[in-house]
Amino acid sequence: MARMKKRLEQVFDFGISLGLAGGSPACAAGGEELFTKHCALCHSKDGKAQSPAARKLGVKDLSISKLADGEIEKQVKEGKKDDKGHQKMPPFKDKFSADEIKSLIVVVKSFRK
Ligand code: HEC
């Protein structure tokens, strides 16, 4: 996992810096920063995860996600494993407070049209 993460970091660095330059002021305070730091690595700054590496990993495009708040919360807390039990998205329940998860839910939904 660590090695894959390293590679993803390299792949996504470029995208993240591009995204930051654009900026979007509409998001909840803190949430956007958390997303950039912990999620954009896979989901990209705009949530669409359109890079080849993200597609290969099976990262979902958050702009077309229809998950309800509770389901987003669960996904962020528990992460997601594939059918073989490999971790696709890491669990974040030990990383974020309830408030931080709430602000992340706002950011996740802000990618929707
Ligand atoms: C290591 C890469 C990785 C990181 C980091 C990551 N995700 Fe994910 N995320 C994924 C993958 C892969 C999926 C698709 C999993 C599946 O098959 O349902 C996913 C799916 C999701 C979904 C579900 C979308 C849907 O409609 O099913 C949400 C919501 C989500 N991620 C939010 C986040 C948030 C918020 C963060 C940061 C706290 C984050 N992710 C960090 C890889 C990642």
C-alpha cells in the first residue's frame, strides 16, 4: 500500500497543484483543505478522478455520485475493499473528528452539479 501511495502521490501532484490555482470559495471552511490533503491524491481536486491511474484504481467520479450523507460518512470512516478484500480506499475514522467528517461530506457533495 505504501508503495502504491507513493506512486499515486507522484501522479497526482501535478493535478493537485493545478486544482489549487483554480480554487473554489464556496466550500465549508476546513473541509476543502482536508480534501486536498487526504482525498485529492486519489479523487483529484475536482473530485472527478479522470486520470488514468485513478481510473485503474477504480476511483469513483464524485460529481456523479449519488450517495446520501450517511453513506458518504460510512465510506470515509470505513473505507472500501474490493471483492477480494483488498483495500481500495483507506478508512479515515481514526484521522478525522466528527466535525471534520461533516465538512468533508459538504465538499464531496459540492462536486455534484
Ligand atoms: C487511496 C485512494 C483513495 C483515497 C486517498 C480516498 N479515496 Fe475515496 N474512493 C477511492 C476508491 C478506489 C473509491 C471507489 C470504491 C468503490 O469501489 O466503491 C472511492 C470512493 C469514494 C466515495 C464513494 C463514491 C460513490 O458514489 O460510491 C466517496 C464519497 C469517497 N471516496 C470520498 C473520499 C474522501 C472524502 C476521501 C478523503 C478523506 C477519500 N475518498 C480518499 C479511493 C480513495
